[in-house]
Amino acid sequence: MPTQEVFDKQDGAVYTTSNGAPVAEPYAAQRAGLHGPLLLQDFHHIDLLAHFDRERIPERVVHANAAGAHGYFEVTHSCADITSNKLLCSVGKKVRLTARFSTVGGESGSADTARDPRGFALKLRTEEGNWDWVFNNTPIFFIRDPAKFPHFIHTQKRDPQTHLKDADMFWDYLGQNPESIHQMMILFSDRGTPDGVRQMHGYSGHTFKWLKDDGSFTYVQVHCRADSGFKTLDGDTAHRLTADNPDYSTEMLFRTIEAGKFPSWTVYIQTMTPEQAENFRYNILDLTKVWPHKEFPLRPIGRFVLDENPKNYFAEIEQAAFAPSHLVPYIEPSADPVLQSRLFSYPDTHRHRLGANYHQIPVNAPIVPVANFQRDGPMTVNNN
């Protein structure tokens, strides 16, 4: 079986068919005579077109347009007082990660300067499995009832008859669902148009439970603050860039890393005991609300740096599959109903887009051995 070394030796290789046979002239086609019809026996030509017909995979229903990069997360402060998670108790420990930053409503190829929340996803490759942080650039969201999510997203997409963006759908939903007002006010401030990725913060939004060996737990929310500061675009500039450079954010991230100016974020947490949560003045699991910083101050735990651009965007970013259910020991979801719904929905959409064995794709594969009772299915490439 070919090893990764085979795939790494493509530079300088001769042009071949998909089965590795050399081809003298990639643009030639076998014909019956000088001007006759093409021959079905021309495997190279048929294979070329057949593969081209299948290049596209289903687009993400949300967060379709994105930029991404690779880097590392480093623990700078121990969390041993609130969790027994191996990584978070190891000051100085570094793990590699993949990051993906996206708009929510736009299609792939749409303007990445649009007024829209931004997805902020990280895949940390730890010694105890992959730990996905599937965050946004705002600490809250439009809904607290997960059953509203499909309906809300439909209002952000195109009208099924006209195939046009429909402002009536958009504002009808917001007007009829007043719990959206917190997110709406953020969206229609300059925070709704961040100046690229490097100066954009990220938030878990959801509350998680960090556990200790004795069974005790602490409620936690995660904040990622850009070390280069927080910067947004005014509405006029964002609108102009939509026409002049719709890939502004993607280009800025790639060029910055290419120039060796690696963007970084400091990671903080807010913590709350179960007793504090029980007695708090509102439901701390409500995704439309924040925890006051004066009562629950930020506590630093680490930082992450992006230091490597993808070599193949499709393989490393488009096929990257993030899910809030990808957790590691001593990290658990809370009873937040929107989070509970996402625990199912995210892996399910990956099975639809990438197949049941999406976790075997190199960018999604853990660095530790995977041993379970799953077997077979399309595109099985590892041992059962």
C-alpha cells in the first residue's frame, strides 16, 4: 500500500493517469483517424472528465464561505483547580490545530466582508483525541430554542421562488422573535463587519462543564481575544470591499501568514459554580445572554497561533469537519438546548457532506489510534 511518502513526492513527477501510468501528452485524445470521433478506450480522457464531473461536494448549509490555516495551542496557566483534563493541567504543553473562519449565511464564494456573524472553529489535536471548539465571533446568538434554527437560517438564504435575498423574510423573523434583539444589535453595529480575521475575537457562546476526578464540575465559557487588537470595518468600507475584493478576509489571513506575521489569540475562560448558576438571576444556559464580566471575570488559560497556510484548501479546510460533540475527557456539554441540538446536527451534516468515514480524512484524523466497533462504509481507508 502506498505510504504518505509517495504522495509527498509529487513535485517533479511526470504527468500520469489516476492509476499512476505516465501520459506523454495530457491534452491529446485518441480518435478514429485525424478528424474522427473520440474513442471510448481513451481512459485518460474519460477519467479526466468523469473526475471533473464529481469535483464538488455538498456545500455546508451554513458557514459555507471560509478561510483557514493551521497552528498550535499552548497552555499558559493551569486549570487543575477546575478540571482533570490532561492538556489543561499541563502548563507549556502545545498541540497542533486547524482553524476555520466563516460567514454564516453566505454561499461559498460570496463576499467575506458581508454583515454577518462569523464562525470561529478550531480543531485541537490532543493526546486524548480531537477537541473541537465550534465558536462564533459573538458571545450570543439569535435563538435559544433549537427548533427555530432551520427556520431562522431559511430567512438568511434565498427566496425559494425568486432565488433572491429577501429582506422581508429577514426582518419578519427578527420582528417576531424578540429574543434575537441582542444579537441583532451586535450585528448592526460595526462588530457585524470585522476587519478580517486577525483582529476578530471568538466566543464559545455555549456553556460547557469542566469536570474533576471527584465528579465535581464547573460551568465554563471560553473567550479568544485577538492579540493584535480588535478592529472592525465601517459599513461603507465593508460594502465597497464586497465589490472590490470580496475575498478580503481570506486574502489578508493568507498573506499575513505567508509573510511570517503569525496572528495569535489569548484564550480566557469565565467560570461559574453550580451553586452560583442555580441562584443566578437568569438562566445561565440561555444562548441569547452573556455572563457579566464584573461578576465572572476573565481568567487566562492559553494562547493559539496560526503559523501555517494550507497547501490544498479543499483537502485541509473545505473537508475539515468540526463538531461541538468532539470532546475530550473531563470536558462535557451543558444542558443548553441549542448546544444539545448541535451535538447531533454537526456530525450528521459531515456524514452527508463527506461520508460516514469523514474522520478518516487526514485533516480530521486524530493523532492517537482510533479503536472502536465502526467498520466499512464508503471510503474506508484505515484498518477496522
